[in-house]
Amino acid sequence: MELRIGEKTTKVVVGMGTCGIAAGARPVMAAIKDELAKQGGEKVTVVQSGCAGFCEQEPLVDVFRPGEKKVTYGKVSPDKARKIVTEHILGGRMLPEFVFAQEK
Amino acid sequence: MLELSMHILDIAQNSLAAGSTRVDIRIHEDLLDDLLTIEIQDNGWGISEDVLTKVMDPFYTSRTTRGVGLGLSLLKEATELCQGHLQIRSVEGQGTVVIARFRLDHFDRAPLGDMGETMGILIAGNPKVEFLYEHRVNDQTYILETWEMRKILGAIDLDDPLVIDFVRQDISLGLKVIGAATFPKTMEVLR
């Protein structure tokens, strides 16, 4: 998957490899789509990716906000996913307690 | 994997990674022969004969992020747990078909799970790909086709979040009408 630097819209990537799916990425993806629809986040792009190699941290969700560095959330549940949508993706406030890695 | 619908999502992801423009998912519950068949067919670039002999090996993968490839091996294990088996046929340049057979009412047969969510995510996540989902119980069949959905939804694109709900509701109702079984009967008795 190609991510272009300087993109103007927020992008969310959900890990949907075998490890991600087995850990529950499908309901996480459904929760993100549902919450975005409810809160008017139609401009946010949601895409799927394969295994990133950190299978024990799945489901992984990457958030790319315009002009900000990538934030990766680990062990995301549907409830956590809804909070990530409200607070970080739409609200711009990162949730450090759920973060697995942050781009430096 | 807890549900067969998660295996289906996983195998369909392989199809999409292989550049497929069409993915057909067919489920057949044969109550007379106590047989559940799941078939995932794509028109992707296929698998070479050499690789085909290795795909069910959990320590073989064509990807580079890690040294294991568990998707097909986990599905194979799920079939063998209930006297079934997994078969893969592929022609390079034409596509691949994965056929998983299960003893329908075997105690250890995994539940089908949420096919609505699986199809909703596949369709909404890949709006340019054509999907067919066919679920047959004896002589009753439920069919969902993306080309028919496009006609019904009109101006609404398939990647619209509304599509997931549409697909979920349609499948949930459709499977109820044809009497599709989620759990093996032996499990239903205990539930």
C-alpha cells in the first residue's frame, strides 16, 4: 500500500492479515466505519493492510492525520476503536493509553 | 479463528492481494449428506505448481513481513477437526479456488459466525471488486451480487458506510429465510 506524504485527509489503516482477523480486526473495522458514519467523518479514508509483523499487538490501527506523524494503536477492541474515532481521528487528541507505537 | 466467516474473510484477502477483480463465495449446507462446503473462487493471478505444493505449510509465505503463512493452514486444521478436508486448485493467470469441506453437524465444526459483517467489510473495503455470495441449504438458495447491489443502491457508492448495514441486514434476513444453520446441531442441543 502506498501512503502519500502531505495528504490532506485523515487516513486510518486497519491490519486485516490472518493475525489481525483472528484477533478481532473485523468488528474493529465495522465499529470504525459505523462511528465515522454516525459522526459525519465521511472524508476520512479507511483502508485495510496485511500483517505488519507485530501479530501479538493485533488488531492494529494506524492513524495518519494531515501534517502529523503516524500513530499506531495496538490490541484495539471495538469499544477502543470508537473512542479512537471520536477523540483522535475526528477530535485530534491522541489517546496515549492505547498507543503501541508512534512515528518519530 | 473462532468462526468460519473469519476464515472466509482471510482467504478472500488472499484473493484480493492476488489482484482479483471478482471473488465468488459459495456455501452449501447439504443436510442429507451432513456436509458443509465453502468455496472461495477468484480470478486473480493464481499460484504456480511449485508454490501450490507449499501453501498449506504454516512456515511458507510469499510475503516478506514475517516467516509464517497461517491463513490456509488454520483453515485446513479447522476442516480436519471435523472429518473434512481442504482442497486448492489454481491456474496461473486464471485464478484460484479454495474448497473447504466440513462434517456439518460435527461437534467440533466451528460456527459460521457473522457472514454479514464479513461480506460488508469485503464489499465496502473493495468497492471496485465484484463479489458474489451464494448460500445454499438443500434446494433453497440466497444470493447477494455486487452488480445487482449497484443497481439497487443507485448513486450510493459501495464504499459508503451505509453499505455495511445494507449487506448485514440483507444477509441476516436471507439466511433466516433459507434456514441456514450457524452452529452444528450437536452444539445447539447444549446451548
